[in-house]
Amino acid sequence: MRSVHVSRGRLLRGLTALVVGTAGVGVAAGPAAAEGDPGWVNGWLGDVTVGGPVAPGRTMPLTLTSTGATQPRVTVDLTGLAGVATATFPDFCVTEGTSVTCPMPPSAVDEFGTLTGTVPVVFRAAPGATDGATGTLDYTAFGEQTEAYSQQAAVTVRSGPDLLDLVDEYVSGVEVGDSRAVPVVVVNAGDQPTVDLRLTLRFPVGLAPASYRNCRYGTDQVLATVVVCTVRGTFAPGQRHELRHGFATTVGPATLGSKRITQLVEPLATAGPLPSGVQLKRREADQALRLRPVGEPLDVVPVEVTGAGGQTYLREVRGAFDIVAQGVAVTGAVGDTVRITVGLRNEGPGVPDGTNSGDSVGAFLFVPPAGATVLGTPSGCSPRGDEQAVGETPTTWYCDGPGSVFPAGTTHTVAFDLRIDSLPGTPGEVRPFQRYPRVDDNPGNDVAPVTVG
């Protein structure tokens, strides 16, 4: 995509008639701007790929964003699509020849003074368009007094199958012990049928998926269950297929916090490599996973369907767990060097899992006892605070967690060498760096003393 500056005066003179027309279809004014500030308007449309002429249309979002601008809108020039593709716009847009002007959509959301709306545009291959044909769509977002910038998106026709995943759901109120029917729904958005497909799913730690005889199962490095299924059949263009009754999944006692179940669908003939680092094995099962046709073939793929991947997001499963701080008491004389081991233990049954959020899991803070000096820097740890501090204010040490998950029944500890400079001293302590994903069920043991005497 490229951007080319266009002078505001030249653009506005050429669009005066269209601006008047759009005023009658509910053009939204942006939030009030400071006096003399024209505000700004921005548009975005990514490159588009559509199937051949018999494929269903693809709906793509043209996003319009504005702060403080009057009459924010976008003008689209379709000249570059001739013979390659067609583009259909919603009723609130105004079309004149090969030019389309859309105001800020009526459904735009105002968040902190910025309007954001989506113009859904349906693209189809033009009659007679061949594989690899490429056109361009030029669009310009602007307001009454703002600078205007023309941008360009490429539209390409690709012949062949194009499998898309239709699942994108968010579920609240899930509890340990529940059984969930995880939906699996796919559609072929291409212009040719797919013969056989591969379905790959990932269930985070704590979730136990059902067994199917045409699937293989394995566990990855963060304890998620990876499932790879070979599904036989012919999947015609536009036809939706689904797993009847869904993929049964039990919410086990290790489930804790929010979980994202992902799925990916691919034509078997062109599927990518299998998940790395996972040993896949078949399970004994009485049933096979089959995707069955449902409903009439789609004429247009909806805007929320974006690719071959889908997800089911389980919000805030409140599983039980108990993180226990591991302190220590050692003895020694002034001048001695003693080794201590401190850290955390997860008594379970819940498993803190930071693979979604990127939060630190199992990290801890260690405050040495007053009168003791840490010698060296253990791997994965670093001092925090003023290393030059004197008196009774020791440095705090931060130590990384064991990884993205903190399995139940495991202990994460680090050894420190302490030089005893004076006795007796105020006890130190060890405690979790972060209460993730929440304060555990027994916070009374989250802090443990560290003493030298």
C-alpha cells in the first residue's frame, strides 16, 4: 500500500457535489476541536484477496478514524479495479460513476474523543477475471478543513480453495467441572472445492478435549493439549461445514484464569508443517470427527471472518490454587558466607498460565535480612532499589519465574550466597512478584521470612 499527498483545496473542489449529497445520508460530525484546529481523519483498508468469479464475496473493513474533524468521510476511486474485481458499499455511501463517498458510519464509536467506524465493503472477482489478476483501489479520508492523503490497496484474484474459520466467541461464567461444546465451523471462500482438510486445535492447560479416532494428540511445552485432525470429504465453495454438537471439552481442576482455545483449518494437500516440539499420538475413541454441511451456501463471507484461524475465549475461570512462599532460617557467625535457597511452590490444583497475557508467572521478590550482603548475581535474578543504601534498608531482588506456566506440585527456587556482616538483623522475606491471575485461596502463606542468626 502507498500514500500520496493531495492538496485539500484541489480535492474539495472536485468533491463539492458529493459532499452535499452525503449530508443527506447521515454524515457524522467528529468531536469538537479546539478553535483553529481542523482535527484529523484517517482511513485504513488492507490488501484484499478474492476467489474466482464463482467464489462468494469477501467483506473487508474500511476503517475510518477521526478526532475533532467536521464531516469526516472517505472517498474511494474504483477505476483501478476495472476487469479485476467489483466493490459494493453500504447504503449510507453515495456513488457517482467510479467514485464512492462514505461518511463516518452511523455505528461509529466515540472513545475518549476519537470516532472509529467501519465501512463494510464486499469484493468479488469481476466476470472473466483470471487467477493472479491484480487491481488497485485508491481511497482518501478527510474532513472539511483537514489535510487529505490518498492511499492505495491491492485487490488480487486467486483461483483455488480458500478455507476460513468462522468461530470467534467469548464465553463468561465458565466454572471448573463444566463441559463445553467448543464450536468448529468452516467455509470454503474459494472458487474450487477442497478435498479433505486438516484441523489443528490448541487447548490450554487445564482443558481436556474429547477423543476422536481421526485425530492425534500431544502436549506442548506450556502444557497445552494440541490436537491435529484429518477430516475427509469434499468442501464446496461457499458451503459452511460444522462439527455437530461441538468439540466436547472438560474444564479440569488445573484451569485458572482466561483461556483461549485456538483452531486452524487448512486444505490437507497444502497444509503446513505439523506443530513443532509436540509428539502426536492417537487415542482410543469410538467416534470420528466429521464436519457436516449446514445451511445454504454463503453468497458473501461476513466482515468478522478474517482468516483460517478461529478462537473460543473463556473469560476468568476461577479455579482454586495456592502459591506458597519458601523462606529459610540459617545460622552463622559474622564474616561467614552462607547459601540459602528461597522461592515459591504451587500447591495447585490450578496452574497459573501467562501464555495469553504475557504476564510473569512464578516470579518472586527476595529481600535479604538486614546485616547480610548478597554475593554475586544468581541467574534470572537482578537487584532492585538503591544498591548504595546503608542502614536497615536492604536491596530487593527480583527473580524470573520458571516459564509461561507454573505447574501444580512444582517448586521454583533460587540459591543466594549471603555474607553475614552483623548480627542480629531484621528478617528478610520472599513473596510473589505478582498475584497472578488473582490473589490465591490462601494468601496467609504468600510471604515467608528469611533469617540469619
